[in-house]
Amino acid sequence: MSDRPGIVVFAYSEVGYRCLGALLRSGADVRAVFTYEDDPGENTWFSSVRELALDNGLPVFTPDGVKTLEILDQIRNLQPELIFSFYYRDIIPEPILEIPRLGAFNMHGSLLPKYRGRACVNWAIINGETETGPTLHWMTKHPDEGDIVDQERVPIEESDTAMDVMLKIADAAEKVITRNLPLLESGKAPRKEQDRSQATYFGGRRPKDGRIDWNAPARNICNLVRAVTHPYPGAFAVLNGEKIFIWKATPLDENADASPGTVISTDPFLVAAGKGVVRVDEKSVTRDS
């Protein structure tokens, strides 16, 4: 039996895969992994936490929610001294967070206190941020509000898509958990209180939120495009009676003598915006119903 603290991991997506991998490479005493069944109907671009855990002989659980007494008892029986949540989709209830004597910790995909909530990478790109990064923080009953353990900044380049940034965050999250694991296991994890005056919160996004407002500046429109392009549902508009999904676009500074949303050229494909012009570099077209 390991003399290191027992750990229960809640994990999903690429960040979950990378952070679980870091724990396993360190020889940590991971006693169980809670994740989700791999959904063949989902546009899954990331590595499988479930497969990684099974390949390493770990007990894997994929419950439909974690707010039952059965799950609470199950975790108590595992006797974890640490709990980690790495991009797990469900909010872990407070009774579970109170179990580990060394604390429960979450890896969030933004530089907290900014961009608390859902879809933090997508929102950061939409808002034109030039940097972001993962934050490891203490978990409380209020999501994303706990004291900060550590952060790692990563740049958002002008051409980066959400997936590009997610991969950077996954790399950085792996570094964060690796360098802090000894402190976490020894009960010496830092605690830096979040500055509530700087906090921002964003909700989840739906496919319909990808509709383009051509009255916005061209740069803002292109930020939306790269924030929701593949593997996300995409930015779209109805132009000349056709529903067009725009997967890649470039903002041009010149102003068109046309109202926003007017197609001013088809080769190259140019659309007038509220300020500037959007050059559509990659698109797909469906007849609007």
C-alpha cells in the first residue's frame, strides 16, 4: 500500500487527460477516477480519461450525476485525502468536498478571478483577450471562487482558435499540477484569496449563440468565428438566402460603402461589417429553412 495520500480524481476532456497522466507518472496513489462515458455522438477532439484510467488499472466510475447518497458513500469508502477535479462537467457537492483532509482542488481554464463559469476559453477569445491560462484553486461550494494555488499564463495569438488555446491550457495545466503535487500531498498548498472586485462570470454557450451580428466591428466578428469554429458548432449568418457557417475569417480595416451584412464580393468573399470588412476564408453553405 502506498505511503502517499490517497486521491480520487474527477476528470474529463484534454485537461483531465493530461492532469491524470501527470498524477500517474508521479506515482501518486490514485484510488479511483470519476468521468463520463465516451459519447460517439459528440464531436470529441480530446483524449479519453476513461481509457487512460482503465489502461492503468484504476477503478473507473461514470455515474449519471454525483449528488446522490450512494456516490457520497462510495467516495467515503475510498478514503481519499485529496480530491481533484480536472474539467469535470458536474458541480461536486459540498459533502464530497469535505471528505479529504488535505483538501479538494479544481483546475479551471482561465486566470481567475476572471472568466469564472462555463466556456471560459471561448469567451476569452470572443472578448479579444491576448492571454489566459489554467488556475488550480481550492474548491468551495461556490464554483470557481476558492483560493488560488497556482496559475500559468499562456498567450492567445490573433489567429488562435478555441482548440488551439485549449491545447495550450492543457499543456500549462499539466505543468501546474506537476509542480504543485508535492505541496498538495504534504498539506502545504498555497492559498491566495481571489480579488472579488476583479471577478467576471460567463455562462455556457449554445449553438444558436454563434449567430453573427454584422453591425459589430469586423475584428469582433472574426473573434467569434475563431472562438466557435471546429470542433465547436460554428459562427453563422443568412446571406443572400443561404445559411452560411463561417469557419475561418480575417478582419480587414477598410470600410465598405455598404450596409453591414452586405456581400460586397464573392471572390474573395467579403462582407461589410459595422466597422471594417470580413474576409471569409472558409465556409460551408446550407439552404436556409
